Amino acid sequence: MDSGIQQTAQQAALRYHELPKPGKLEIKATKPMANQRDLSLAYSPGVAEACLEIKADPSNAARYTTRGNLVAVVSNGTAVLGLGNIGALASKPVMEGKAVLFKKFANIDCFDIEVNESDPVKLAEIVTSLEPTFGAINLEDIKAPDCFVVERLCRERMKIPVFHDDQHGTAIVVGAAATNALLVAGKKFEDVKIVSTGGGAAGIACLNMLLKLGAKRENIWLCDIHGLVHEGREQDMNPEKAAYAQKTDLRTLDQVIDGADLFLGLSGPGVLTGAMVQRMASDPIVFALANPNPEISPADARAANPDVIVATGRSDYPNQVNNVLCFPFIFRGALDVGATVINDEMQVACVEGIAALARASSSAEAAAAYQGERLSFGRDYLIPKAFDPRLLAIVAGAVAQAAMESGVATRPVENIEAYKAALNQSVFKSAFIMRRVFDVAHAGGRRVVFAEGEDERVLHAAHAMVQEGVGRPILIGRPEVIDSRCERDAIPLVAGRDFDLVNPENDPRYRDYWGTYHSIMQRRGVTPDLARAIMRTNTTAISAVMVQRGDADSMICGTFGQYLWHLNYVRQVLGTPQLHPVGALSLMIHERGVTFIADTQVHPEPCAQEIADVVISAARHVRRFGLAPKIALCSHSQFGNLDTDSGRRMRAALEILDAQDLDFEYEGEMHSDAALDPDVRARLFPNSRFQGAANVLVFANTDAASGARNIIKSIAGGLEVGPILMGMGNRAQIVTPSITARGLLNIAALAGAPVQSYG
């Protein structure tokens, strides 16, 4: 690496760890601590009640404390990856990083504990004394063979899971990659010859895992820095290595590599040569996992044999064997069922879950995180990517089920499918609030046309629609483009089977479509030639005409371009005296719950009647999510204290609403803080029409509404469902260019609901 680039990377890494505050972790309270009552509940005297409940029944610790979701990452820093024995204190950045990964990928709270103790027996005593604090222990970066001793003693003495990730995490991911590599090569575990370099903890654990998956001990040849592990060897031996000793006169890697089906390297750079790869079996599998430099580079391995299947430990090559695919999820499943140990059955379940996910089609979220990479199962995609959100439910669910079936779960879940659904809801923020909508859409059987059918996000959303059964997707686009993008992103969509296709360059309905558009627009300056051109090039207009003619039930557009541009064609083609755009409603999901915001797109400066229409339509839509609407009309004026334009329009809208017999709560005009904080509102206006916080904020112009929406997204980490176009009878939905594939699926579910359920 160029020295300048390396120096810049080093500086960036140090700044990352130092700023804006040192380290990668902090502690946050989960309960309020705002007054004397909170203090009395959190500490004395209220805390005594929780203490007594736990004393009476120790399992209550998982109910009244964080213990059931708390893991300790424990290390003495004697074998830090790539750095060696750097000591406990210097290992702290690594352990903090491990804790961050637990939180990021599985929402598990974690403390890193660095211990100045090199004696494995004493270290085990320290770890076992921590059992009252933690729900599980992750041992990390402890040198071999000490790590074997520490883990064995802890597992014997503790009634919570103890997992040495360097051993078992690596072994599980290697097992998953090997499972799929052998499938690609057309081979079986019980038949293959395996040659391994590296007799450390990870290497031994990987071989043990391969045995569990069906490999035969007599077919495994283990080499280390001193050569082949063979019967009678005394140098640098321990019981774990001795289990793989071969009875042979061969002594070196070069002598045993002939005919090997799988090379497993956990040693150092340059150990495997191209000449050795050439002498391996057909379709050889090379797992060169040394970091940062593998035993052989993928380029050199492929130069030696183009049919080689290669995996490394690096993120800049395909097939990265990374423990993050395993440890957050195996701990998640173990904690959730109160497992007393992570046993072989749970580890094998983890292997099978990871391997199966790689064979499935890729997710939209993984495709977005790894843009430009081909995520299609095969030689260069043996294991899923770390940012594939499906890992949590699939792997943790498999682990939890295995724990229950093997009898080590103390808090078994009653319904494993409901458990997996709950895990998905924790990953996909919109899953819970959208469940009701999806259930309605399942029965709808509606045809939903996507104007931008070539967009990768649309393709992922269409595939998810097929999987979820929330309508029949119709894609407008060129077939060759759709096919190539599906093939590139491993999206198993087939025209005719999974979706209907409209090719704007060559569709038998073209004459009917431009004729329909011309008949609608002929008195608005559209000539036949212009109608023909629009029906060849303007996919928003095409999709609107399809809905107007009954060839589709609803349309979705807007993945590129400006909202009002799309709205113009929707209004032209689909607008009627009964159906017209009322407003855009954005559902914002954030830490405190959900908040609906309107009108974010349609009316820049709505009049009083338009504001009232937005309020009434918003109430109908909020109810479709299973919520009771509490709508606040927001303005700079507060309960008549300012004679501003927005205040006057809001007060006029309130009069229009009051003149009707409405069955939902609304109030205004008021500031947003008064809408959301009932205490503030009670001080300013004690006779408010509703109690509690508003869940719908209606603003006097789109600048304010869109600004609130974007602030929630940017600062509060809010997730948007929408914008939902109100007033069009669910015949059209217009999204924004920032929408994700998951967001498109949510809109498709809304579009897939029966027409009569929308206003």
C-alpha cells in the first residue's frame, strides 16, 4: 500500500476512535429519571421490590434487569487478531468494537472486560465469578492452548452460554462456506480430502466443525509451523492437535496437498503456492483465511486453476469468512430462550441457517450496502453479506429452535414463527405497523403497476411482493434491461410467472393506450403525435392510462424526478370530480412510536377547505393502520394568539371541521410541541379537545410539513412509510427518489389493499 494512503487510513482510524468522544460505546438509561418519583422507583426504596423478586426466583433477573440481554466480551489480549499478544489494555479497542457489533446486528447490550491475567485457570475463575451479571460470555482473543482450558472450565462451572468466538464463530462461518462450496463443486463432506494449516484455536475448531458436518477424521491432514501433525510427534503438541495426528511418513504441506479437495488455511501469508493448487483435486476449494494477507491471493489461486473456489478473511475479495455472520445471531437466539449453553446442535443450526441464506435470493438491503457486487449464489457468493438484515430472524430463529429441541432452553418461546416475525420487526422498523396493511393486501389480489420497472429497488420490491403475496406486480420497462438487472442482483423474477411486463418500445396495446391518452387530453393541447410520443417514453403516463383502462388496479411512480411532475400526469389521467389529490401523508416511525405528517407534497399553501380535507382523509388512513387518529392542526399561531395567515387558515379549517359530525379527535391551531406534549398543551389551553399526544400533525404549508418529515428522518433516525397519496381512491401512489426497496414494498402493500378501504 502506498505510504501516503496508509498514513491517511491510519489517521482516519484514529480520528474515528477519538472523536467526537473517545471510544465506541456509551451507557444510556432506559427509564426516565426526571423527578423524585423516578428516583424512588429506580433506586431506594423501589429497587428493593425487584431485588426481592429475584431473590425469590433467580429467573426473574431476566424480567427485571438487563441480564437477559447482556453479554460480556472477555479477553486478556494474548492473541489479538493480526497483532498477537498486545496485552489486555491494548486490546480494549477491539473488544469495544466487538460490543458495537453485538448491538448493531442483534441489539444485544454488551460490556467489554479486559483482564490482566495470563494464567488460564485464574482467568476462568474470574470469568465464572461474573455469572450473576451477564446472560452470556463471549471469550475473545485468548491464545491457544489457554483458550481451550478457559472455555472448558467456564462451561463446566457456569449455567449460562460461554462461547469462544475465535474458535466456534470462525468454525461456524467456515462450516457454512464449506457446505455451499462443496455443493457448487458437486462433492460431499464424507468423501473429501481436507488439508489444513494452522493448529491454533480457530483451526482446531474448524476441523471439529467439519467433522460434525460429515467429514471423516482419517481424511483430514493438519499442518502447522512445524509441519504435518503425525503420530509420535512431540514438538508443540497438545491434546486438541493430537486428535488429528496421521500415521504416515509424510511431513510437509507440499507432500500432503496432492489430491486435496479443500485447503483450509488459518496460518500466514504465502503458505500455499500456485503449484500446490495445481496438484489439488478438480474444482479445488481454497479457504485462505489468514489476515491481513491470505495464504495465497485469489488471483494467484485462479491463475493456477481457473476452477478454484476461493474464500478469504478480507472484505475486498469475494466470500469473506467473517465471524460477524455468526456471533451476534447465535447469542441472540441463545439469550432469547434462556439457553444454559451453546451446544453442538445450536452451532450446526447456525451453520445451516447461514448457508441456506446464501442460496436464497439476495435482499434489497444487502444489494444497497454492497453496490456493484454480484450477490448471486455460486463460486463468488458462498455466504451472505454481514448487512443482510435477514440474518437475524433466520439464524437466531434456527439457533433458538435447536436450543429448545436439544433441551437447553429455560425460557422456550411458544411460537417459533411468531418469534422470527418479532425479530424481523426489530430489523425492519415498519414491519409491526405495516402488518395490518399486509394482511388486508393479501386478500386484495390487486394488480400494481410500477412505472419505473427497470429500477433495481423496484425489482427487489416486486420480488418481495411475490414472496409476501400482496398483489400482482406489473413492470414497465425493457425486457432485456429487467432480465440483466435481475440476473446481476440474483433476483429470481420471471416475466409471465412472477410479474406482467409492459415494454414501452413494443407493446400490442400501444395503439389503445395512446388513443386513450389522446381522448383525455385532446382539448388540453395534446395532438395525436404528442400522445404517441408520450405513450412511448413517459412511463408515469403509461401506468396512469393502464389504471384508467382497467389493465391495472393501482400505480406506483416517483423513484426518480420531482413529485409534482408525476402528480400532474396522475391528476390529468385519473382525476375526476370524485377522485382528486387531497394531500400526501407521511408515516414516520421513530424511537417514541409513530407520527403522521401532512401535507408533505401536494398543496404548497392549502386553503382552509383543503386543510380540512387533509384532516378528514388523514383520519381514514390512520385507522387503516389500526390506530385512533389524534390530529393537531399546526401553525405558528397558538390557539388564536397571532393574526397570521397560517393561523387564520387553520382556524377557518377548524370551523369547517366543527360543522361536520366527525368521529375522531382533532384540535388546533397550535405549535408542534403543544401537539406532542400534553403537559405543555394543558398549561397553554387546559380545555383541549383531546388528551395525550397527537399522532397526526397537519401543517399550513408543504415547507413546514416536509421540513418536519426530513428533520425526523435525519435527526431522530425516523423511517418513512410513504408519502401516501390521499384522495385518489388508492389508484395511484407517488414515492420520492430517496425511497428504498423496503419502502416500495410498503407502498405496494398499501396499493394492494382493496379500493373501498381507501379515501
